[in-house]
Amino acid sequence: GPEAFKYGKAETENAIGVTNGLAVTAAGGDLLTVEAAVVPASDRNGGVLRITGLIQKVMEESGYAALTYIRAKAESLGIDPIIFKESDIHVHIPEGAIPKDGPSAGITMATSMVSALTRIPVRADVAMTGEITLQGRVLPIGGLKQKLIAAHRGGIKTALIPEENSKDLEDVPAVVKKHMRIVPVAHMDQVLKEALAYKGKDLFRK
């Protein structure tokens, strides 16, 4: 018969500006897709950041923190700073009828934005959770067990978690840890090197 419950599944192909995030909902953990696109600026005074998808204040602030980190790292990422004046960045979290909030999507939004700006695809088999600071540090989150179970259920092969949440891995079922690579990260630079499907030389310029 029909599925009793709908849950997130990993994308089948790497895509530019599309990142798998991990969230906790009323029904437990779930995969949360975050999309980003770069479009011509709608205001002659410069580009703006738009975040849509029925998000709340905390998630909105995470998006702005993510953009500040990216602007500070633009040169090393190979991003021409002029793009921030000439283009708008639109971040969207689908399933707009579902309210979303919490400090765990910062690194997901940052990854989608960097991908859209550099045109480097995001790996479809990677999911992540963690808040971001203006300097790019990755802060701890709650609900790690539920999130990793959702990642495993959705076909994710690699999960990026805040380094400070490593102690919580003892609560995660052994079958999840056995079949999925779990990578603790302390900084956004590590996240990008794991998540972006870049080829050739190192992602970051010296």
C-alpha cells in the first residue's frame, strides 16, 4: 500500500547550490534540502540576501552570518567580490508550509551559497548539521541522534557534525555508525572541503 510516512531522501546527483541539511521535526529527524541561487541584483544600490521557506528569526540570522563568512573568505574561495554588489543571493528551504527554525542550518546555508557562487556542485551523498559564526566556526546542535538516524534512513553516506557533538555519538545506534561515515568538523573550511565536489587542486587559494 501507500507509504504511511514521508521522509527525506538524499538527492541522486550532485547539484550546484543544493545541500542536504539535517533537522528535528515533531515526527523526529529528517533531511532538509537547502537551495541557493545567484541572480542579477534587483536594487541598483547592490545585491541582497533573500531567505524564503517559512523560516523563523534564528534561521534567518544564521543565513546572514553565513554570508558574512563567505564575503570574508571570497578571495581564497576564488569569488570575485564584485558579485556581492551586482547579484542577489536567494536561499530557499522547500516545503514552505512547514515552519522552520533553530540554530542548526548555518553550515548548510553557507555550503549552498558557496556552491552557487563558485559553480562547484555539492555532493549528493553528504548531509550536515551545525551553526556557523561570522569567523566560520561550527557550533554544537541538539538532536544529533534523531538527525543521524534520518541521514542513514535517507541514504546519506557522509554526515558532517559539529566537533563538540562528538561526545553525543555514544547515543547513536551502532548500525547507523557502521554504515555511515560521520565526520566531526570545527570550522566551515572543513565543511566545504568535505561537501563540495571540486576537482583538481585544493579548493582554497593560498
